[in-house]
Amino acid sequence: MYDAAKKKGKTAGLVATKEREIEKFRVAVSVPSGTRMSFSLSYEELLPRRLGRYELTLGLRPGGLVTNLTLDVSIAERTGLSFIKVLPLRNSRLLYNTVTGESEAPASTQVQQNPRCARVHYSPSLQQQSSASSKTLNADYIIQYDVELSDLIGDIQVFDGYFVHYFAPRGLPIVPKDVIFVIDVSGSMIGTKIKQTKQAMSTILGDLREEDHFNIITFSDKVHTWRKGRTVRATQINIRDAKDFVKRIIAEGWTNINAALLSAAQLVNPPSSSGGTRRVPLVIFLTDGEATIGVTSGDFILSNAKSALGATSLFGLAFGDDADFPLLRRLALDNRGVARMVYEDADAALQLKGFYDEVASPLLSDIQLTYMDDQAFDVTRSLFPNYFQGSELVVTGKVKPGVRDLKVSLTASGSKQKVENEVLVSNGEGNRTVLSMGCPGGMDGIPSFVRRLWAYFTIKELLLAKLNTTDPNIQKLLGEKATNLSLKYNFVTPVTSLVVVKPDADEIPTSASTTTVRPTTTTENATMSAADANQPQVTTHLYSLKYVPPTPAPQGSNTDTDPDVDQIATFVSATFSPMPGVTDGPKLWEAAGLLDVSTSIQLQRKDMEVVKDYDATYDNDLDYDSWDESASNPWPPPPSRLSSVRVFSSSVDGDPHFVVQLPKLKQNLCFTVDGRANDVLRLLEDSERGITVDGHLMWAPSKQDVEDRSRTYFDQITISTRGGTGVLGAIMITLSLDAVVVEGEGRDTLHTNQEGSVTRQGVMVSMESRDDFHQSCWIELTKDICFLVLFHHYRHPSYLQMAHLGFYITDGQGLSLSTKGLLGQFQHADMRVTLMKDPRDTLRRPSKEGVLRWGVIHMPVTLQNKTLKDTVRKCHLGSCWVVPKAQVERLLGHPYQSYVVDHL
């Protein structure tokens, strides 16, 4: 619907969740030329409580100094505020804040507070904005606070047939723990990662309480246990010895995840069934790769771990992009824990320590919150394995009509005995207390929020249940339930998206009306209607463009309109439909994140110029191979090459990701170069043949929480010849996303959306355009030198899927031995990979660890499956030896800057 409206030149907006985490979303908007749009985003968010506080982070990144910049935050809590604190501006988005002590709030910050309400006002001057960052305001404004909560049972709010229970008891004694630290020390951890892990472990060991028991396991192809057969008490001597053990860790070998998990299970002491102090068993498991030796099947590893760990909670830490995060998530989901990503480009030691702090102090285990069956129904998860100090458990549900008092009971295990409690919550009294707090701004939205919060948790649990089953029928049923609920509450989730289209003048109705549409589900080979999938019809309401209410039942437009802003339309249609290819597709791990409770778009218009479409997206990184190629037909090679389909010798595509063919192994070598926006990189230079290939890098949004890591794509590639050996005349070919310009004794332009070819001075340039999303250009310089450029466009772009170019050497046999450049230097390179055999592997399975040898260069590489484009045929899953990022500069032989040239 969005694409169709965009092609017609209509004003249209699309809101969809990002692919890998669903607590974020992307916005793509098509704006006709000659107009200016301003956007207002309204959303609801459930702030998680961590380490004894709630944290609200607001990004201030206007792209320049703002004359009148004002930020106002109002906070209202029924049980009262215990503290509120504004942190200094944070210029780098690390996962955990490093600010300590009595740090000062940003200049011009004003905080007004009474027992239940607070207001934060921030209005920096131009000078204060410029001093906050090097050039312009580019920072996060962070507010931390906590609430008063004296009742053990927590805070329960009941509104209009729905309830929410915030369970966060204070003042309970800490339960000692049996904690096993399981650390990956395989070859891929060499360098910065193992150094950061040692640093974090030294700090964590020092924070253990003497009542705690612990042990350390390191694993690669072998498993080493610090103290055999048992956990030991955290005495000063034991902690000193453990720190010495950590200092001596050396990273080498393969990755045996299954053996490490089974070894950890043998060490965990079960809870004592008799008198005395009980201990909570925890396993903290850190790895940066995939299982490469021993049991490598994910299903077998999951089954073995679940049988062995029993009541132990497993917390998985995936260190870096190459870690098997889906496996760790399943392991944690099956074993009473959670999984987290640890970003190797951020302060990884701080991330590791921050995660440990969250689980360091268990207060309760086996928590059961019960709501009487004759009073409540459709209750979300109410049985939890652990409650840790400073966190919060949230339960929502429905209350039966006519129930005035909700009976809630608690059972849990504390440090020495069972904890039990029971309370009666008055429906009417709770409503009056919350809505009469006297806070500025009123509390009218709370009943709607509680209702939508129930839907939020229910959808999240349906999607998690879908992930945790292998039965396709159950998966389909759970997916349909999540879709139906998302549509009912107008949620943007992995199974729905929001499209807003301005109708033409003759399409605008005279009164608000509703329309009904059938969502479609797109698969790889066919499109089937929602009726075929047994999905319900979706009722779509027409909203006022000025105000889109977040509640399920849309009301009229807001009358508080800005007299200086013209509304671009009286009515717009907002269609919520399943995202194509997501509901039935295999990529389900996105659903384990958080959901946006509500998202709405408000569009306003002023008469200012916009010359092209505005497309803003927010998402995480993806592999270089993730372009949209749904059709099975390959891009055809140029006519002269139809008789010989060759394997491409090398390529660069994506962010930018390099692939080099290893002919002797019939496999590929893959590595990534972190470029800088607006740099021009020398990809290939053959001085003997007079051939040069340069690529211009454009900026792309960084990953959230790793803002310091730059992201780039190629948006322009120039191929030039200067008449060297090989009867090549002087010619320049400039390829951009819109056109291919050929210059040399004249000038020709080939538009990328049209097919055509041009031949100048013996060089043939052929443009192939199958549709708006599949375009390619073949450049044949000589019979034995041929390049291919792919133009990547996306039907439904995710956060990092920006339109860009990819460069491929399809035939480089005619290039001289002196060819240089980021890509060219590998054309005639004699590289090989020596496999690292495991002498204990009697089955002689293929190794996934190896050593790349190229002259005097020897470095570890890991064999991984990647979607590759290495022939004219479609992308396919193939093996690729991946070079660790820390080793890329050694592989290239020169620093990044030496490949940067002044201009194209």
C-alpha cells in the first residue's frame, strides 16, 4: 500500500518495527516535491526498572544548533517518588552509564518536585548546546528516578476491567548464590575481547559476597575447570586465586559449547532441602562464536542443557556480531534466564560488569503471583524463576465485571524460608487515588495505558511461545493470535505495520467512515490472501491527520490546532496489516525483544521546499548479503559471456564487506572494513593496464548503543582507464544510484531504471533492469577483464537497508600481477587456509577453525555460512572463512587511511 501510494506521488507514511529488535521502529515517508513536512511522534513506553531505578533516555540530535530548544518531562507516580536525578549529557550510547558520584545536571536544567510528581525543564542556549558536543548538539538527555514502595506485594492498579501489578519488594535479605562463570577462550577471542573479559572478571570477582559460592570454567575445544568438582566459598584467598587464574587465560582452539554447558551443570549445587541457608544456582555463559566442535547441532545442545541444568538459571552473553545469539536466546528461554548482546566496539568490560550487577543480588526465587480465578482471567505470566534486587516484575490481566476487590496472593522462596502474603485491592479506591494525585497534565491516559499494557504483554508472550515451539500448526495459531491482537490495538509489531496515505481531493469523504481490508501474507514463491490463511478481516478507520489518538477506539480530531500550520488533509486512511514475509517466515527471533505499546504519526505542512523523498529508518546492522532478491531468475551476463559462467574472483558490497575467492579451496574469504562517510576508497589500481576503480562512501545510521562505530555504503563508483597496455583507450564510467555516465570521445548516460548498452573505445557497458529492485550494470573492459555493479533497492527497507552499490570483479584474469587497492591486491594472491584438526575427533568432521596463510601473514579464521553472490546466478548459502575485525589491518598490510584518495 505504501509503495503504491509512493509511486503515484501521494503523501504517504509507513511505520514498521525493525527486524532484529522490536522495541524500535522505522519511519519511511514519501513527500511530494515543493512541500515541507514536520513530524510529531507520539508513543507509550514501559520503562524497565534496573539496578534500583527507572531511566528515561531522550535523544537530542537536531543536526545543528537550535535557537529555541526546550525539553519538558513530567513524571507522576501514585506511590510517590523516592528520588529523581538528571545525569550529565551523554555523547556516546554505551549500554551502561559510567557516571558516578554527585554529578551535575546539564546547564539550564530545572527540576521541580513534590512527593508524587516531578517536572524537568531543559532549555539550553546556543553556547550551552555547542559546548555539549564538538560541533553541534549530539547527545542523550538522561533522567533517573525511583518510586516509594513499602508494601511487599507491590503496587496494583485496576481500571475499566483491567489490572496491572508492579512487583518490586524492597528490604528483603539477599539470598547467597552458586554462580558458575563459563568463558569462551577459543581462538576468535584473541586480542581485545579476551582482554576486556579478563578486566570485567577481575572486577566481578572482587564484588562477590563471602556467602556466595563460585567457580570458573574456560572452554575452547577443551574444557578447563578452575576448582574441580565443586563451587567454593568467595573468601579473600579464593578470590585472589581466581583472579590469578583469569590472568593466565590464553585464547586458542575451537568452540565446544555443549561440553562447557554440561561441565557447568555438574558444578551447580542444588538448593538445600533441609535447614540452613539456601543458595540460588546461576550460570553466566559468555561466547563470541558458534559451536564448531563436539556437539554442534543447536537442537541437541538445547536438549542436553535443559536436561542437565534442571532448576539452574542460565544467562547467555553473546560477545560480538559473530556469536550465535539465537542459540543463546533459546538456551536462556529454556533455562530460566535471559540473553544479552555484548557489543565489542563499545566498552565491553563495562557491559559485562553491568549485566552481572543486575543478577548479583537475588532476593526471591520461584515467585508465584496468584489472582483468584473467580475474579481475574487472561492473566499474563505470573510465575517467575527469580527476583533480583533493583528489578521489577510486571503482571497484567482482566478483571471480571462486578468485582470490587481483587484478591492477590504471593508465594516465593527467600533466604531461609517461604515468603507468603495476601492482599485485597479495591477497584474503586485505586482509581480515585491515581486520578486525584493533582499532578500537572492530569492522569486521564492511565486507564487506556493499563488496557494496552495487557495487550503488549500478551502479544509478547504469544510471540515468545511461537519461538519456543517447533510444531508448524502451533506456530501458525500463535502467530495469528498475535496478529489479531496487534491489529485490534493498532500496535506496530513484527507482524503488523502502519501505513498512512493522504487521499486525493476527490477521495476525501464528507464524514468519518470505516473501510475493511484483507491483509496479505507474502511468501518466497507466492502470495496468498488472508482468507486462505484463515486470518480475520481488518477494520480500518479514518482519522484526522492533525491528531491520531493512541487508544483502540479512535475519536475525533483534536481542536487545539496551530493557526500557523495548515493541515494537509482532513482524513487519512491508516491500515494495519501483517508485514509481508514475517508472519510465516523463519526469522522469528525479533519477537523476543520489547514491543512499542503505541505509535502514531502526526503530519503538518508548511510551504517550504523539499526536492526529494524523505526516508528515515531506525534499525540494527545486517549482513552484507541482505539485499532484496526474491525472484529466482539470475541477472543475465552480457551477451559475450553467456557461454561461460564463472565464479567471481572478488567483490565489495554492503557496509562495506569484502569477499575474495580462494580457488584452491573453492571457498571464499570474508572481511569487513569500517569506512568513514565521504571518504573515497581506492578499490583497484592496475598501473600496467591503466585501470583504476574508486568508490565513494555515504553515511548510514549507526547501531543503537554503538554510536561511535561508523557505518557507510557505496553510493558512487568510478571506473577509469588511461590508455595503458592492452589497447584500452581513455574512458571514465561513473555509476550512481540513478544513472551510469560513460565519458570518452563523447558522453552517454544510461538510466538505471531502463535497459540499454553503449560501447566506447572497445569498452562495453550494459545496463540490465528487471524491475525497480533488481538492476545491474556490466562493464567489459577487455575479453579477460569484466566488472559487475549491483544497484540495491528494497521494497520494505529495514533500518540499515539503504539503497547502495556493490562492486564485483567477475573476470580479473587480464589484470596484471602488480594490481593494488583494497580489492585488487587479492586478484593474484596465493592464499590458503590450513585446517586446525582436532586429534580427538574420531569422526573426522570438517573443521570450522583454520589459519589463513599469505606469505608471512598467518592469522586465525573461522568458517561460517554466509549468503553469497559469487556468480551470475542468484544468491546462495555458502561457506566463507571470516577474518576477525581485529586482524583486518594485518591482512590489508596497510592502515585504512592509505587506501583513501582525494577524489573520485
